[in-house]
Amino acid sequence: MPKKASGCACSGGRHTTVCEVGERFLKVVNGITEIKKVVPSIITNGYKGRARVMLQPILSGFRVIVKGCGKIQEFFIYVHTELREVVQKKIYAAWVA
């Protein structure tokens, strides 16, 4: 994907802009078959620390906050309720690796 001046990649649609650390997160979750859907959300400025991921449980999956490269991006991941713990462990294990 071509880079915009803001340092984010854009594929040309609504809510499809993904920052660099968001791309890394999408590569991590791409191989997890239990995930039904991943929806990118808002990007904000202001995080200067190392890249990190935080998962917050919601009714239908997780609200994910990914931080790094001066950006904070939010994603929503949809999974079956009974697979929530499995998916959470896989995401954290793959992120650290």
C-alpha cells in the first residue's frame, strides 16, 4: 500500500486507514482462524513508547488498542464467546514473538 504523508497506509475506502503498528497487528491476527471479523477504527496521535497491544472484552469479541510509532489505533475483533480466551492468548503470544 502506498504511504500517505501522515505515515499511514491507506487502501482507499471508509475506515480502511491503518497505521504502521496497525499493519503489524493485522499480520498477527491474519493467521488466527477463530476470528470472524476485524474492523479498523480511529487513529489518534500521541504515543511515543514501544509498540504494544491491549485487548478489552466487549459483548461480541474485543476492542483492541494498538499503540506505537507515535500513533494509537483502535480495532474491533469479533469472535464466538466460547473462543474468546483462546483468541486472546493467541494474539498476545504472537505479538510478543
